[in-house]
Amino acid sequence: MRNTVDNLLEKLLLTIMSVMLLAVIWQVISRYLLGTPSTLTDEIASFSLIWLGLYGAAYATGKELHLAIDLIPTKTIDKAPVFYAGIIALAVIVFAVGVMVIGGVNLCYLTFTLQQKSAALEIPLGWIYSALPLSGILITYFSLDNFMEKRRKLNQ
């Protein structure tokens, strides 16, 4: 299942990046060569950047490429690596579930309830904001999977 999720996320990120690149290129062409800037491409690029950041964070979590600050000496971690890996996974999961999933679902619910739409594209903002809880779910999944894999390797 992990390979399937990784492959789908990679394809999604490539698609989002391509859409954003094309939108920005067209924005530059329409503004400087045609003299009439496109309002649609501005929103498309903005929304793509949001999605790229959120889904990219999930992808980085899955590949264990996320930022880390070493506050605890390596010698201490080496004495109980599973324990510290569990603490890190728990901290990431608490943040992802609490802020991204629960907060994101509340944000989506609110924007759908208030029927907020984007200015140029006229699409419900709830669909745009749905990337927040979805990426939170992916980060939670990857954190759990990474921890279980690390635990399995360390206990062999």
C-alpha cells in the first residue's frame, strides 16, 4: 500500500507543479507580451502553490526529509532509539491530526457552509482548503508507517 500512496502522491505533485508552471508562464506572457494580465492564472498559481506546499510536506514526511532540530544529544538517542522515534512520531501525529485534519475539516466545513467562492475561478474554497486535512491524513499515515518500519528494523 505504501508504494501505491507514494506513486500517487508523486504523480499528484508533478501534475500540480506542471499546472503551476504553465499558469505562471501564461501569466508572464499575458502581462508583458499581450498587455492584459490574466486573472485566472493568478488564482491557479496561488492555489497550486498552496497544494504543492501541503502535499509536498506529506511527501517529505514519507521520505523522512522533513526538518529536524537536534536538541537531544546523539548519544542519548542511541541508547533508546525506538523511544525517541516514537516521541517524534507522536509529536508529528498530534500536530497533523489536531491542526491539519481537525482544523482543516472545520475550515472546509465553514467555507462550504458560508458558500465562499474564489474570486476569479468561482469555485468553492472548501475544495481548495481540502488539501489541508488530506495532507494531514497523509502525514499521519507516513509518520505511523515510518515509525513502525524503524521499530521493526531496530528490534531485529
